[in-house]
Amino acid sequence: MHVLPKRNGIQHARRESDSTQVVQNVILAPVRITRLFIAATVLVACTPRPATAPVPKPTIIPHSAWEATPPVGFAADATRRNKAPGDSLSFHDLRVGVLSTRTDSTGAKPVDIAKLKLTLGDKSEERDAREGSAFNWNGYHVAIVAVYGPGELGGGLAAIEIGTIASLPPQIANSDSAGGAAMRLRIRHNITHITLHHEGDAQPLRPDDDVPKKLRALYSWGASDRNWWDVPYHFLLDTKGNIYEGRDYHYMGETNTTYDPSGHFLITAIGNYNKQEATPETLNAIADLMAWAVSEFDVPLDNIKGHYNYADTDCPGKYLRKYLEDGTFRRMVEERLARKKKVGG
């Protein structure tokens, strides 16, 4: 190191110090900027963002308030459909085709039979299956829940249920009988559609009718005549706008027609809407339920439809169908969705 005069040394030392500070500032400046950027990012991330409040769920009268018997059945990896001759039901890698249906009257009591074709990969088999029978085939349990004859509701259709044997309780997996409602399989689904029905009673629903009694009758009829594990719809409404809980909406509903109800959120108006006009209370309750389902399950508004859109039926009746076709229900749902408040700050 060179020894400089004191004054120059002092001046030199000051210049060296100044240079060092400049270098430090140059080096540390990006670090400070980075820290400021990170702090700002964290602050923004932690700041509550405006959120859309969900549409409130309408008041529901629980299943337990009207039932005489709780729902039955078993949750399983399964499907169930009504199929006409010439149609088939596919589930995973199994395909069950209905070749024909007939009634065998040679015995003491007529028996309805479905002729099936089973296909799995390169395996194929044809067999006659009697109504009410069940069998296992290559890892699957197939139940012929019903074969509806001429004159019956659903005449000509075969109600077929398929489940993976591994997902079934032993009493079902090992059974050669389709059994009744208690042996039906609950089929989970993801809701993608909202579908409006009416119950289609012979008579309109009157304001003084005992609605819980009607629901119990529907449950009993479904169990005894159709082998259903609960009422077929997820929610049922009366003329006063009361909404009754039906089948657990996490599970697929039922139909007497050939459409696939999996993914459908089923709403029904109790009564006959070919014979009665809908009350304002009923219309509002339907719209409330539809709006909640749209919000809860992210259902597109275009998927709000009627049973008649999927099957050869006039359900939900002309006095409800008109509100689907003229856009009334859609507008009512949109109004409810628009009422959602912004929360947060």
C-alpha cells in the first residue's frame, strides 16, 4: 500500500468509502426491489377478494317428517336402466343387449322373460333371464328387476341393474334373485341437469289434500310395484310452495321411461298438471329450487328442461311445460342468481 500525504490519504480514504457505498447500493438495489415485490404480492394475496355468495337453499321439509319407512337399498358401483328390445346397456366394459321380451304361459303362472346378449371383450353369451332373476357373469352381477308386459306401465321394457360384484354386499352378490326394493342398488351420480316432472296423478292436487299421506303412498307403490328403494324424485312440491325432501340427490333417480336419469336433479310437482294450473307459490318454489341447484352444482341454464325433452311423454304436463318453453322458469332463475350479494372487501 502506498502511503500518501495525510490530506490526500484522508481524501483517498473518503473516495474509497464512497465507491464502496456505491457498489453496495448497486448490488443491494435489486434485492430491495425483490423484497418489496414479494411483500406487495403477499399483501395482495392476503387481501380478501370479493366473493359471490351462493344462492340460499330453500326451506326443505325433511324425509323423516313424512316417511313411514326410511329409504332402503345399498350404495354400489352400479347402473340401472329400462331397455326396450334392440337396445343395450353398457357399464364399464360389459354390454348387455336386450334381444327380445316375451311371456311364457306354459306353466301354472305366466312368466315374463328377457332374452339377453352379454358381451365383454371377446366373450359373448346369449341367455334367457326370467323377471326377478339375477346372475353373476365375469365379475358383474346382473339383475332383471322387471320385465313389463303389454298393458303395464313401461310395457315391453326390461328393467336391468348391473353392479360390480366387488362393490356389493354378500347377500346381493351371492343371490340368484333380483329381490325387492331392499336389494336395490343406490347409484351415485354427478348432477349436470335439472329436470322438471309432475307426479301425474289421476286427479289434481287440492289445497286440503294430505300431502305426506300421498308421499307415503308413492313410496309404497314404488317399492311394491317398481322395486324402487325410495320415491323416484329428489324433491316434491305441493300447491302451497312447500318443498318435500325425496330421494337423496347424491343418488340417481328413477323413471318409467327409457331416458337415463343419471346426472339429473329431479323436481316434481305433486298432482296432475295436465288438469291443474300451477299456483304462484308452486312456481316460485320450483324456481327457488332450480336456482339453488344451478348455483350448487354449476348446472348450465340450458340444462333446465322437462321430462318430455328426454322421453316420449307429456310430463310435466301442459300447465308446467309452457313455463319451460316460454322461458319463464329461466328468467325466474336468472333473477334469483342476480340477487347474489358480493361479500368481502
